[in-house]
Amino acid sequence: MPKQILKVTGLKKYFPIKKGFFNRTVGYVKAVNDVDFEINEGETVGLVGESGCGKSTTGNCIVRLLDPTDGSILYTAKDGTQIDLAKAKASEIKPYRKEIQMVFQDPFSSLNPRMTVREIIAEPAMLFKTWSKSEEQEMVAKLMTRVGLRPEYMVRYPHAFSGGQRQRVGIARALSVNPRLVICDESVSSLDVSVQAQVLGLLEDLQQEYNISYLFIAHDLSAVKHISDRIVVMYVGKVVEICETEELYSRPMHPYTEALLGSVPKLIADKSVRKATLEGEVPDPSRPPEGCFFHPRCRYATEECKKCDMKLIPVNPDDPMGHRTTCIRYKELSLKGV
């Protein structure tokens, strides 16, 4: 039985909509709306969905860059202690911050342009006293070598590096405090395809070397398939399917997952698949549809779909933490995978 290090239950993040002279709250954008999933030790969980579905907001809530509206984020530390990151105060979270790090989406804006690469990589380690001042240069040099950068470049500033090199600096910074869980927020989406492959390979090597767990947030299903053990599919702030990677790609159990898989670019275009791709607009997260949020765009929708409750249903009742979907018609549908 794998050891669980993070369990997210009922996570919500609502942003108030304010209008009028008195700036009154007239509604809420439900960016993350009752999300459940878990991450095991040494595992990579991919979090996928269309832009605006709440993926990055979920990651920001886990590291507490955003304060959740409701729900729990139960983290099990290296020493076995547990903390609910959703409800804990900033002072209570601080000892655990070195175990949970983040690699940000934009390598151009996530690095301080006024700091050298040496200062950027060393900052978390010096803050948590992981290294002494005398060890700083040696440890930075080791990390830069490990992520594929030349140590003599540590005196340079971020503007002197390419996008892929800056992302490597961001990865080295995250590794400086020996984390157990790294949130990769679209960490390869702004890179060239060849550089993406290098960074993905680097993340896999580092995982094996340091036994790191990843939450890999992305919209590129090819990259997610390459690196993930399990995949969580989100739609308008809700999780609609969770499954092991190979099974999800070969046997999806939700029409939205089928549509996402159908949108993956192929070398030879298949006209029959192209016709089945997703149409329509993503619903407004401040006014989501009744019942299943996906039913206005779903070609399999029935009247019952307009009234159902979007709860995750185990495909195999004997394995409640295995393949789960919110589609109430999953038994009767035969959905196409890749």
C-alpha cells in the first residue's frame, strides 16, 4: 500500500464579484469547487483541463499562495506529523514550507531580475538554514550541475539565460531545500518542444534520485502522459475523472476526458475524430449549469444529466480509490481513448 503524503478533500476557492458604489459582493467566481484527490509518496499526479478550469488555483491553494475558501489539504510530513494546510496559520505552515515547493509557469517572471542565479538558488536554503554560508557556493554549483547548467554561470543574472535555462534555475531553487512534494504549474508549457523533453527527463531523473512527489499541472496531454502515474481531470472547478495514466488514455469514463484525448494533435488527421472534438464554450464559473456542468457541451447528455450531483463514483466498487468518474452514464457509454 503506497504511503499517502497529501489528501485534498472538498477544496473550494471562491473569488468575490464586487459591484456598485459601495463595492458590494454580488456573487462569486467558483474557481475551485469541491475538489478531491490524493498524492502518494514518489508519485507524479497530472492535473489537466482546459484553460480557466481551476488547475493553477488548486496548486496555489496547496502551497497557500491563496487562502482556500473551504475544504482540507492534509499533508503528512517527513517526520509523520500531519497538518491541514487549508486551515493552518502562516506561522504553523512555515516549518513545512521547505517540504513543499513550486516550479512556476513563467520562467521569465518567476525569477528576481535583480538577483544573481547564485542568490536565487541559495535563497530558500539560507532562509531555512539548510546550508551554512560557507557551503553556499559549493551547494549551488552542485545543484546547477545536476539540472544541466554550468556552475560558472552562477554570477549571471536571469536575463542572460534562455527560457529553458531559466526553468532549470527554478527547478534548482526548488531542490535547494530537499522537498518531498513539488507543484509544477505549467512548468514546460512556455518552452520549445525539444527543451520540454529535456526538462521532463530531468524531472523524472530527479524524482528517482530524491524520491520526490509531483503535482504536474498542464494542458498538454502528451507531456502529462509521459511523466504522470495518475491523472486528475478538472472541468469548471470540479474533478470529473481520476485514473491511472495508461487506463485513462485507453479507457476514459467521462465524455469530457474523451474530448480532451480527441484534441491531442496527431501526425495523420482522422476526420471522424475531428468531428467528435469538443464544441461550445466553457460555462461561466460564477453561474455554472445545473446538474453535470458538462451537459450543455456533451453529445451523450440526457435529462437525468441536467439534475445529477457531480460526485466521484468508483468504477470498481471494490477499489474506491482507483478509477473514479462523475459521469452517471459511464457503464452504458463506450468512449474512445488513444
